[in-house]
Amino acid sequence: MSFISGDICVIGKSLPIEQEYTLVSSWQELQSIWSQKTSVLLVIDWDFIYSEINELLEILKHNNSSPFPIIYVDEVSVPTVLARLTSFSFSAIITKNETPKLQRHVLMALEKVRLKKQEQELLQLMESQNKDLESLSKDLEESKDEQQKDIAVAKHKVEMATLKLEAIQRVIVALYTADSIGEMESLLLEALRQAVDLQQVKIVLSNTPWTESFSSDVHVLKFPIKMEDQNLGSCFFVSQSGWQKADENWLQQITEMIAVAVDRWLSLERGLGMKENWEASFRSIQSKVAVVDENYNLLAHNQNTTEAREKCHKVLFHLDQPCFGCKLGKAFQVTHLDRKDNDLHIFEVKSLKDFDEVEEEVYINVYEDVTAHVRQGRERVEAAKLAELGIIGSSIAHELNNPLSGVMSYIQILLTEVDENSELHGILDQMEEGAKRCKQIIQNLLSFTRFSKAEEETEFYLHEIIEKALLFLETKFRTLGLKIEVDIKSNVIIKGSENLFLQALLEILKNSTEEFSDLLSLTPNYRSKLLIRQSQNSNSVIIDVIDNGRGIPVDKLEKVFTPLFTLKNPSHNRGLGLTTAYQIIQAMKGRIEIFTVQPTGVQVRIVLPAKTITS
């Protein structure tokens, strides 16, 4: 009988079922085809093979089959079948009277077979997958170990690269901050030892005698320090643990950086040597020498080299604006109040343009202190002027005094004979007043050669005389709206003629008030200010009278003490005020100087010997 289906096998005869099945005539035939099956559903016609059913089932059981037998018998045979099948399970017993149930039980048995096959296949698949998972897990573990090793190696490389990058940054800082080769070695060792095992760095220049000497238990790398074709020396790196090839290549690159720094350091050292020689020569010049640009920026000067690029007038003379009368490229004069000795200094300045400079105009200024020479010259000139004026005044006084005396006598006689209420009496009064004025002018001229013997020298307080002078001019000051600031100590004693010194102060103060009067006529809202201050220098007392007027032109400063010279209206000013003050101060063994201050104004300085300056 041919093979029809491996899931249903019927022994005996055909059955009324819809599914295909395999029909065998005996259990031997079933046994012969059984080896091809994985499971069998037996639908047995009990009448056909009743005696061999248990043997058949045992055979199937021992062959690891999992059949679900359905027994199809007559109803009378059911008890006998149940008695015989005590040792084996089956799916169902169907009697022939229940043939319609056969189809349903066959389907149920088929489903059980299918499920059991699926279960077996699933178990086999699970076993196979478990084996694959075990193999894959093993491979993953091995791959993980390899990856961890690779990651560790990569991490180490990254850490070393980071350390070396940070070391390079420290090397750059070390090379550009070191002031000597020894400091460079120390800084390089500190910068490199975190990246490589390093005990010493040694830089030996080619012009430095040195014998290589390292202990035998260390490892030394030596690299030449070269810039282009020039050999500058050698660099030694010393380690106790030895060197790797990567470290050697890296340290060779570091040596190239060192070469650049060494070359720069050597060039700087040569430049500094030349600069020191130049500065020594520059500073050895006795006069002040300054190199400035067209904007008054101080590029260099021989008495202090630290304020480069500050303004020359700020550094040299402590001024906020360019020196009064400054003419770059030409000769000019500067009057400066020195803070150290609190004295006026006069500098002749020779300013020469540096024609070699291309980018900007540069000037070389030479400042020569000519204070003593100028003062002596001025004193000689003023003394000569006064002497000449004295001689002229004596001659004029001799020629005019007698006629004037006669004129005044005749005028007085006429005044006694003329009616006081007449017009003629008034004319005679004016004539007498004019004659008196002429006589006073003659007396003023004579005063330039000698002072009245009645003016005896006394000791007086400076502040009291200044208060008197201000009191005399108080009305004038109020009219001008003048703001006065006085800074005078009350314990300074001066020896001399009190009246004459008062006269000198009045002449100086009048000079300022006349200036303010002219200014107010031009600028009604002008705010006039006057400062009177006192300071001291050694055994001398210094009185400064400073106004904020228009100042005096530089070319006129030399003439201010000349008799009869005036910058104001000649009809209102005789030009003798400052001349009188000059002679009085000279007679008191002092000196008087006048100069223009910045931005505008005049400063008159009186320097007198002080008998007592108490603290």
C-alpha cells in the first residue's frame, strides 16, 4: 500500500473521514514505515487486529513516538478494550454507532499532533538559539575585552597627547619669560616633567666652555640648537627610565622651539649691551637731552628712561600743557619752577629735527640751565640802566630844581595877592600843582640811585605788610570784582625798610589791577583772580603774586623792569612801577623775577632773605 499521509495511519480498513491517511493491513507493515515518521495518529479498527493492540502500542511507545490513538470498535467491544488498554493512554474510543464523532476526534488528535510537533520544533529552535546565544555571548565578551584594551590604549594616547599639548603651552610661556639661560632651563624642566620622565634640562651655548658630564645610570638625549645654518649650542634632556621613540621625536621638536628662543635671547642680549652703552653715553651728558615727536611725546631722555611716550612737558617740567614759547625745531627759552628747590630755573632750548626718521617727525631737544647766567646778566643790565638813569636824573634834578623852586616861589607870591574867588587864582593853583608834580618826578628819578637815609632798616612780619597793601587797594579790588586768595604764614620775619617794601608790593599789585581794568573794558564778564602765596627755600622766603590776566609776550619779558617801559596806556602809566619794585627788592638783597604762566597770566616772584622762619 502506498504512502498517503504521515500524520494519520489506519490499520485494517478505510474509515469515513475527510482527511487523507495511510492504510496498512497489519502492524508489521506499520512498523516498516514507522521509522519515517515523527509522530503517528492511529485510528484502529479493533475488529481487525484486536489481539495485537497492546504489542503495537508498546512498539510505538519504545520508538519515542507520541501517538494519539483513536479506537474505532463496536459498542459491545468497549469494555474489553478498556480492560486491555490499562497501560497506555489514547485519545478516544469511538463506537461505530458514533461514527459522526470520529471526524471531530480525528481533527482534535491532529491538532494535538501539530501542537506537539510545534513544541518539539520550538524546543529544538530554543536549544539551537541558546547555543547560538552562548557562542555570541562568548564572542561579545572576547570583543569587549579587546575593545577595552583598545580604549585603554587610545585613552592613554589621548592623555599623553593632552599632557604634551599642555607642556608645549608651558614651554612657550617659559621660553618667552626667561631672563637668562639658567632660568630658561629651570622653567623648561618644570614645564616638561609632567609629560615625560625628566630629571634635568641643560642648555649649553656654543660660546660657553662646558664639559659634558652625566652619571652612568641616566639616559641622555642630546640635540643641536640650530637656527638656519648657525650652530647656537646643544640641549640635553636627562632621564632615569630611558626614552621612547615618540618622546625622542617630541623633544627634538621642543629643541627647535628652544632654538628660536635662544636666538632671540642672544640677539636681545647683544642689543641690550649696545643699548646700555648708548644709554650710558646718553646719561653722561650734563645738560638735559630729550627726544620727542611732533605731538610732544617723550621718546627718550638722558635723566630718566621710564616715562617713555608720556608728554615731554609733563615729565621734564610737570606741566599739563606744552611749555610756554615752545618751538620744536627752533631755539626757545623755558622758565620752570623746580619743585625740588622751589626756585625758578631758566632753560635755553636748542631743538633740532632728526631728518633720518621716516615714519614720524622727531626732534632732539637740548635743555641748558642758564638761570645763573641770565640772572647775572639781567642784574648787570638793570644796574647799568639804573646807574645811567641816576646820572641822568641827577643832571636833570640839578638843572631843574632851581628853576622849579623859583617858579613855585613866584606862584605862591601871586596866590597871596590874587583874590581866591577869581579865575586867575584857580589857574595859579593848577600851575602850582604841576610844578609839584615835576618836582616829584625829579625825586623819583633820584630814588633810583639812592634811598632816603630816613628809611631805616627794621624787622617786620611779612603777613602784616601784605595785609596793609591789600587794605590800600581794597576799594579798587571791589570795583574790579577781583577774587583774592592769600596763603601767607604768620611767623615769617623780614629785615628791611617796611615802607619801601610796602611800596614795592603796591607797585606789583597795581600792575595786576591795571591789567584787569583793561581786560574788563574788553570782556565785561571776565572773572579776575589774584593769588598771593608764600613758601620757603633754605633760608629765603619766597612771595609769589599770580594773576590770570593776558600774560606778557616772551620778547617783552626782558624789558619789564626797564624805566619808562610799559605795555599799558602811556597816558595812565608812567612805566616806573616795576622798576621801582625791582630797585627796592635789590636794595633788600633779594631778587624779583617775572614770567608768563600757563595758560594765561603773570607770576611775579620775590625772593628775600628771612631773618627768622619759625615752625
